Amino acid sequence: MFHKSRQLVGVDIGSTAIKAIELTQAGRHHSVRAFGTEPVPGGAVVDGTINDVAAVADAMRRLFERHRIRTPNVAASLSGSGVFVKRITVPMMSELELAASIGWEVEQHIPLDVEELHFDYEGVSDSARTGGAMEILLAAATKEKVARHVDAITKAGKTPAILDVTAFALQNAYEVNHEIEPNGLIALIDVGTGSITVHVVRDGRMLFTRDSAAGNDVVGETIAAIDAFGRTLGPMPLDRIVTTGGASKSPALVDALATRFGVRVEPLDPFRRIAFDPERLDLDAASVAATAAVAVGLALRRRNDR
């Protein structure tokens, strides 16, 4: 009777606008109950960092009111400078031993003092596959960056329930809406107004993540970000490139990626398996799909998720 709802509103705080989506769920099926965007002033959000907390909070409050979004619990995401995602290998140890030593591991792999960071970790492989060692997925963000997001959400009158990493939200939206090819090597690319995220996955496992600023040469910078994956992990031919973000519809970008990497390039459709009623929402799904993926991936999370 007193169980609190685990439902969340996915809120994507971008450099030019905030996107929010509220889903309803019946069994395994999701539907969009509300979706909207609200512009933010120039300079309020730069490289994923909130510089003007009051402006972002005001925009978020207007967004919820205008689109009658009722759920107060927010899942937002972090990207850009001050956010780190690492896949590290450590000696096989117990959960208690890992918990005791993880701070030392953070200091070895992230170029900041551990006291400046919020971090979390999760085991992603066992000793049978890694020769007696453990693979750990480590995510960290500066306390200042986290505090600014929490402050903006709170000042908007909402509850910050989850702060995810943008790349993981993309992966969540992709896996819910698209067929997963066994052993397929997929590059998820979010090309926004001010940033580019490249997230490479295989069988649901993150292999590589990189955020970079988007300048004038978005095509060249996207190719450079994917090339960085090859330099980091060696030659691994991609099976598919999946794009999203406001600049992802550019024919020049799609043609350049297909030519450079010799693979199929397709858009991420965040509403392929999520019902979207254009008449009730007064929106066409195709017109917002390119910018909705991160918000959808966040809205699919649940309270108390790791």
C-alpha cells in the first residue's frame, strides 16, 4: 500500500535545450505519456557542465508544467569533462576486498584525487574468462559536476533519483528498441550541438566510451572519436554504426561514416518498441526521435537501480 512508485522521468540536460520524457508501463510494454523540450540560455550548459543552475532549474520547471509531467522523480545523465568511464582489470578478490581497495584503483586510473569524485563500479566478468583476474566497469564524476546537476533538479522542485552516464543511457535506449546481434560490434554515436559521444558495445558489454567537444568539423571529429577506439583496443572492425543527436541526420555525416568504416549506418529509433501516439502528444515521433534517445534511455531506468 505504501510502496513508492519506481517510475522516473528521463531528463536530458543539453547545451541548447532540456528534453524530458515520461513513460507508462503495462507488463513489458512502454508508452510515451508526455514528451517535451525547453530551450536553455546560451552558455548555461557547456560541455555537459551546468554553469547557470538557476536558468536550468527554471527551464526544467517550465518544461514539467507545460507538458503536465506528473512524476517528480528525475533520472538525468552526465557527460563531457569531469566524467570518466573505465574498464579495468584487478586481481580476483572478494566483494569486501574490492570495496576496501576500490578507492586505490580509482586513483590509479582517473587523473583526479579520489576525494574530488563520486564513483561507482560493477563487476563485468569472472575469473574464468580473464585468467584469474576480474574486469570492473568503473564510472566516476567530479563532485562539483554532480552537485550542479542535483542542485538544478532540486531547485526545479523535483527529486534527483538517478544520475547516469549519457553513454549508458544511449545503450539502454538502443537495447530496448533494436535487435541485438550476437557478437556484433556496435558503435553508438550521439552527435549533439556541442558534444560527441562514441560508445562501442558488444553483447551488452561496454568496450569503449569517449566524449569530445563538437566544433565546426563535426564529421571529422566524429571519425576521429571512432578512430580513437581502434587505437585503444587494436583492430576490431565494426559491424554497425548507430547514430542519434541533433546533428546525426546530416547526409554528409552518414556518407562519411559509411565510406570510412565500410559498414551500415542507421539512426537509433527510440520509439521502435515504445508506443508514441502523435495525436495525443501533438507531435510526430519521427520529428523528435533523433534528439530523444538519451531521455528515453533514462526514463527506462527505475528507482534504486545501480
